[in-house]
Amino acid sequence: MGQYGRHNQNKHLGWLRRFLKAKKYYEEVGWNEEEILRWPIFSVKKMYIRMRGEFPKVEWRRFICNNAAPPRWTFILYLALNERLQTRERLAAWGIVDDLRCVLCSSGMDSSEHLFFVCKYSATLWRKILQWMHIDRQVLGWKEKITWALRHFKGKHALVEIFRMALAASIYAVWQERNNRIIQNKLRPVGVLIRKIVHEFTLEEGGRQN
């Protein structure tokens, strides 16, 4: 067999290996060769979705995916929306802590529902942030607030984008303050935290516009 023949044989074997490997994957998701051949164009996206499986879209995804806030804010917001923040309520369920008191107000339970924004400290903060955005609204519990926000803040209007960023900034600031009090025993008055949020928010917004 000449060099040209060996080249064609190797090329054929290469295509055969790729075909067999691909066949393994599409058979795993329930497709057969006939179905694949009927496709006018092979779709990587369709293949990926079939392999991954269908997942229902959660309503609050707009707070994360369409949020112009910095990643450190949206990450904490994501954990809060998924109820994955390591609050004392969650840690107590694993037998790690016994003291469930909120370190911000010393009266409620350290839980996501309480921290955002039933706690007197965080409720004052969120009320002032709403007033700063010219939103006249009673401070609600965590789940009620998210339901209300999903209903009233849709689309891509400027106020909607500002609200999403402000929510992420406030959640991040409250969680950071809570951790600082537990780990470093450092306390900041709520007014200081509000001014810090407004200052950082203004810097982020200004950076986006430049």
C-alpha cells in the first residue's frame, strides 16, 4: 500500500472513530441514527439541552442574569435567593451552632427571612434605600418582597436596573455587616452602612456610563 493509500485509510479510521464516539452520546440521550440524519443542520445547542435535561426557569433569574451589579453583590444575592447563605438557622440544623440570635438586632433568629429585611437594623437600611430611589413602599419580609419585586420591576427601564442593583448591594452589605460582627466583632451604625451603599452604588453606576 502506497503512502497515499495509507493516508486515506488513516483518514477513514479517524472519521469512523469520531462517528462511533458521537453515536455513543446521542444514543445515551435517546436518539438513533435515523433521527440524526433527518436533521437539516446539526444543532450543538439541541444536543447539549438533551444531554443536560430540561429545567424550569425560575422567575428570580432576572435579578441575577440582568443585573449590572458587580459579581460580589450578585453572588450573595444568588445565594440568598436560593436560601444557601450559611445563616445560624441553617448551621443549627446541622448541629454546628446553638445560638440562633441575629447579631444585628439581638431579637430575631439569624435566618434569611429575618435578615432581609425583618430585622430592625436591615429594615431601616432597606427603607432608606427605597426612599433614596423614590420608592414609597412598606418594608416586607423576604419572600413577600421578592414576589412584589418580580411583579413590579420587569423589563429594562432605568428604575428597574437601579432597583436590581440596589437590592443586590443591600443584601451584600447586610450580609457583610453580619459577618463582620460575628468574626471581627466590628459594629457599624446603620447610617454608615447606608452611606457606604449609596457611595459604592454611585461609583458602579458612574463606571457603567463612562
